[in-house]
Amino acid sequence: MNNPLARLEQQLALVYELDKLKGVLRQTKIACANLRQENSAEHSWQVAVMALLLAEHANEAVDISRVVKMLLIHDVVEIDAGDVIVYDEAAQAEQAIKEQAAAKRLFAMLPSEQGSELLQLWHEFEAAESAEAKFAKAMDRFLPMWLNYHQQGGSWQAHGIRASQVASMKKRIEPGCQVLSDKVDVIIETALENGWLKP
């Protein structure tokens, strides 16, 4: 596209569309007051900052700018698809189909080369095969767990989540960050001792 004003309008259209992410509520509550659920925009910001802080703990050297980009866009698809709890496997399969369609629609709003770049980055995150995607996926899976732990079970208790379900998240954390995978064991042990998770 040779027209810079038309290009700007496309970019600003997506910026406006992204505001809808603030209205997508997640199961995890905000830690500061435990009064309301966090939204997907808040999660994306917090997990991106977390990755910046913990990059030294990645299993492999990572390009942290790529990781942060992935984390800032990974949940944009929830504008159309909404959010489902990670422990609901049946809902997760249906969610994947919705998210694919959402990614195509949303990133197509941008100038073609920019939209293609972000769509490819989103697919890379979903595939979790590169060092950056594995680390980003580890951050994304660990953060809600960490918040639930600090809220005496939070959404775990609300949904009757079992320790084995939380432990199953290790397979998504371990490939990117062994240190956090090890921390999951401590979290589960403490949560079981305190009755925050079902055995």
C-alpha cells in the first residue's frame, strides 16, 4: 500500500478494535483487591512484563522482543472467541477453531505485510516449537497459576480444580522454563496442604 494515510487508518482501526479486549473477562481475579475478574488486556500486559523479568530463566536463549510481541498479541483473538478456562478440554478444542477464525479476521484489518507478520507470530506462539514460543507459552500458563496460588485457590476453588489438572500444565511450562515447572510442584504441594486444590 503506497498511501500512508490509508495505511494509518487500517492500523488505527485495529488499535480501536483492540479496546474490546478490555471487556473480555478471564476466570482469574485481580490480586490487588480480589474483587473482580481480570480482563484479557490486563493479562497480556502482565504476562509480557513477567517475560521481560524472567527471560534469564528461559531454557534456551530467547529474543525477548519476539517473546513480548507474542504475549502482547496472543490473546487478541479473544475479542471474537472469548476466554475459556484452560482446564476444560472440550471447550479448548472448540476454542481453537474460534481463535483461528478470529486471528484471520483481526490481523487482516492491518496492511497486508504487517497483518501477515503478526498472524505468523500468533501461529508460532500457538505451535510452541521455537525457543521464544516455548518460553512465551510457559509464561502464559504459569501466571494464572501464580495468581490463584496467591488468592488461596481463586478460580481453582470456584471450578473445583484438582491437583492433577494443575500438574498437567507442567507439560506446557517445562519446555520453556524448567525453573517455573519446578515451582509448580511447590505451588501444588502448598495448595493441597491448605485445601486450595482438590486432591
